[in-house]
Amino acid sequence: MFDNTVVVSTPPHVKSKRTTRGIMLDVVISLAPCAIMGIVFFGWRALMLELVTVFTCVATEFVYFFLQNKGFSNKCAHAGEVCKRWLKQFDVSSVVTGLILALILPSAVHWYEAVIGGIFAIAVVKMLFGGTGKNLVNPAAAARVFMFLSFSATMIKYGLPAIDAISADSGTLATGATNLSVLLGKNPSTKLSALDLFLGTGVAGCIGETSKAAILLGFIYLVARKVIKWWQPLFFIAVFGFVAVLTSGFAYDTYTFDIELFLPHILSGGVLFGAVFMFTDYVTSPKCVWAQLLFLGVSAILVAVMRYLTTLEVTSFIILLMNLFVPLIDKYVMPRPFGYKKEKKVKEEN
């Protein structure tokens, strides 16, 4: 009696040509400028880490899927069918995770440390919770925190970019916090060039976080493709910059509000990269606009304050922390349905 082509489902009914695979491909394209500039600045070590992390994340996802679907049962009789099913459902999200992980790592990280980080990101953070769309926290951010706690000796060695670094080993290694220790120091006369920070020339840092020009290109592409909303990174950066300038005033003997520190703050470390590529993650960020404003505002304040207190790049730590509060934010900050009117409470008569 019923047409088999009719699909009955609960509302809302949203129809779109966009797919998860298409969105992830757009993210990979937006990350390409950062990946290329990382290779130009840090040489073959950057290329090696990018390839290793992407391969590790994709391979880990495949192995997990293969084991979960019993590809080894009956002497691997159904191995070919399982492989076809994996290729059909492959949504490129593991490529994005691997590439982001590589770009937020220093070039001094060893290849086997990157392999361990990639396995942790996919097997523990993503697949163990059900796969794409079901992870509680950002896999790349969680993997970076895990690697920072496990391999502290190499995670605090930052290469100094140079234009001719493509033929060098990894540039000059600087142990400690990138340029944050200089920016947050107590010497107000020590200021960094905003142009160098924007281009990434001569500034120690992670592979993909150094060139802010490359990050800006990725941001423009994501906005043009309507993958992210233009105001999300800008709101985060504005709140962060204002609070960072406020906290920097306490670093001097006499408190001063130096607006000239705004650009050095937002162009230093991984703040801009995190604002564009990580805080805007669909899965680990709130759903409605007011919840997103709360999420981004609190995150920006925490990053600014913790950077001042620790003089370290804490963006990944704050992302991991705030991701855990997203379900709570979604629960209490809900959009009002169209036409909803709040019921008036009737006072009870004595």
C-alpha cells in the first residue's frame, strides 16, 4: 500500500548537497597553505611529520574498522568486502585530524612520537567513542596534550623558521616557549615585529602556526565555502586580544594598557590557528549561536589568562577543557522555538 521510496523520519527535514566528505575535503584544502609554508620554513622534517601523522591516522582508522567488522574472521574470508565498506564510508576526517596534529607540533618531534600521537587521536579519542561525529573532544588537541605530557623534552623545542630552511636539518632549535616568553616579559621595550609575526619569518613556533598569512588564506577559503561562520574566529580573537592586553599590563612594574600589544598577542603562538581550525569544529562546539558565543568568549578569556600565568601556549589545553563543557552548554543555552511564549506562574491562594 505504501511506496517504498517514501522515507518517514522525525523533523526537521533538511535537504542539502553538502556531505561530510565534501566538508572535510574543504578543510584539507584550507590547511594546504599552512602545510606548504611549514615545509618551506622547517624543511624535510615538517614534510615527514605531515606525511607520518596523516598516514598513521588513516591507517589507525582502517585497522579499527577492520577489526570491528571482523575482517579476520573465517581466515579473512570477508576481508575484501570489509575493505570496500571502509572505502565507501571513508569521510576524510582522519586526514584532517592527522594534518592538524602535524601542524600544531614542533618540527623537532620524532617520527615515532608523531605515530603514537596519531594512534591516540584516532583509536582512543575518536573511534573508541563511536567514530566521526561522536567524539567528545577534538582529537588533534587531545593528542597534542597527550604528547606534551608524554614527550615534554621534544615538545618544547621549537624550530626557528628561515627561508632557506628547506635544505637545512630543522632550523635553529629554541628550547622553551616560542616568542611568548618575550611578549609576556617585564621589559616593555622588547617588542616583536608585527610583520614578522604575520609572515612567520624568524619567529620560533610550531609547523603550521607560524605563518599567519597562510592561516588567513585558509580562513577566507572556509568562509567562502560556507564551512565556518566568519564571525566565530573574529569574535574569539577580539575577546582574546582585549583580555591579553589587559593582563599584559600587570607584567610591568606600573600598570599600563598598551593597545600596541594587541597585534603581537593575536599573531603569537597558536591562537589564530586554533580560532580558525579547531574552535570551529562542528562536533566539539555548541550548536546554537548564543551557546557558541558563550563557548568562544569563555575560551578566549581562559587562553589569555593562562598564557599570561604560564607564558606557554595553552590553546590545545583550553580546547580540550572547554570541549568537556559543550554538552552542559548545549543543555542550558537552548534556542527559543518559534512562537514560544513563556507561561506565567499563577500564585497559589492561601
